[in-house]
Amino acid sequence: MAPSPGTVTATSVTEPPGTVVPFRTPAPGSGAGHRIGLVASSGSDPFSRAVTDSIAAQVQAAGAELISCDPGANPTLVLDCARRLATQQVDGWITVQPGETGEAVCAAGPQDAPLIAIAAAPVSCETAEVGADDRQAGFLAGMELGRTSRLRGGCADDILVILSNSATPTASAQRSDGIRAGFSSQCPGTLTQEAVLLDAATQDDAYQAFSRALAALPDDADILLAAVDDGAALGAAAAIPGDRAEHITMAAIGADQRARCQIIADPHWIGDAALFPDRYGEVAVPALLDSLRGQDIPRNMFIATEFLTAESLPDYYDVTDCPGR
């Protein structure tokens, strides 16, 4: 039996293996005299660029000196950057999405200096890692789709379509599992078929995959579309013909700059589980400074995740230039 209207289950999918850490800005001067190394690409990837800008802003706010090295899109240059920092007498360092360098980054980088790794596979030399609770982010998106379905029609006859991303298999799988669990928290046992899982490693892939899926489904099918990232969501949104828009409700994970105006403008895109890449510095930099002062910090730190809608987005981001609904 579906939950009664007004009932919302907001529990996590599983007990998270990390600690949700609140955002905080380091006190002015708290980093004075310290040299902080940063290995991060500030190129076209919106996540990495936002994280990098956030770290630079927080290092400056703390009064520390930032020694940065940009490896671009070439993963082999990550190790070159680590070797460079090893000669720069940095007191601590941060890596952002270092790729598949593995333990080689430990051998190449500064020795006996605390390392905060962001969005990376664990390595032995890291003091801590910072990332998103991907399963919980998926849970929030799936829960909101499920709640929409429950309040609209008692969860009956809706088809859940999940756009995954084979380019990020671990995160994609966790988010997809979270989406299913979040939906089921609102609509237990009510799907008329198993969720349709589509692969969309790029925005173009998402467009093509969702176009094919729509062609195979009845024209009047009510579809709940969940995307594991905003690139996939934007590709799928572009594939929706006008005569089917009324039958599609979508949500995604990210709430990055690419998607915010679309959420504001499109009434069928109900919102995103926000990952706040522009605030990662407010976790990584204070944690690194705490470590330099000899304080214990959590080994696995999660960024706080919230589901943002067209109504709540202006509380977090400047969307004054976005066209309204």
C-alpha cells in the first residue's frame, strides 16, 4: 500500500560510511605562514573548476599562500604536478579528481605533509578525502520523483527511467541505487515495470538514448526521469518533444551552473539534489588547516546535500538572469 498523502520518508539509503561536514570559512589569518599546494584542473569540467575556485577563495580568506599546478586533461601530468609540489616546501596539499594515479601520487608528492583528496579513490598517504554521498544524493532525487508521483496519482502506472553514466561507474551505480530506494520510499511496490536504465556518458548520448526510449514507450506513458548528473539531464530534456512534455517529470543530481536556469524555466524539471562544488573549499581548506594544527579530522568527509527546486534555488545561487517559468 502506498503511503498516505503528506507522509514523507527522508531517511538515508544506508548508514553513510562518512561524516557530513558543515560548511565553514576559516578565520582570517588562520592560515598565515602556511603554503598550501593544489593539484586541480581548472579547464572545461564545471565540477573541477567550481571546486578549484572555491579552494582558492578559502585559502586566500585564511591568509595562506596557494601553490597551484594545473594538469589539464592529461592524467600523466598529475604526477608531474605532485613532483613539483614536493619541491615547493608546501605544508599541506589538496588534489581534485586526480584520476587513476593510485599510489603513484603518494610517491611523487610532498612527503610528511597532510593531503586532502577530493573526488578520488582512496590512497595510503591521504589524511582525509572529501566527496559527495552519491547514494544519498540519488535517494533525494528519487524521493522527490516518488513524492510527485504519489501526490499526483497514487504512484499508479508511472515508468521510472534512470539515466546512468558509464564514464563514472562507481558514482553512477551508487546514485542509481539511491534513486530506486528514494522512489520506493514514497511508492513502495507500485512500479508497473522495473526501472528503465539507460547509459549516457555524454550529453549527446543522453539525447540519443532517451529519444530511443521515448520511441519505444506509449505516447501517453507517464515517465519519471532521473539523471545521475546534469549533463545527462540536459541531453534528455532536449530530446523531449512538445507533445510529450506533459507526461514527463524529471529530476537530476548536481544543480550545477549548466542546469539552474533550466530548472527555473521548465516546470517539468522539479529540481536537483545539489552537490555544491562551489563550496568544497569550505570543507577541504578548514580541514587541512585543522590537520596542520594537529587536530583530528574525519577520514571520510561528505558535502551536505540538499534537493533544490525552482523556488529554493534563489536562496543558494544568483539566478536573476534566468528566464522565469
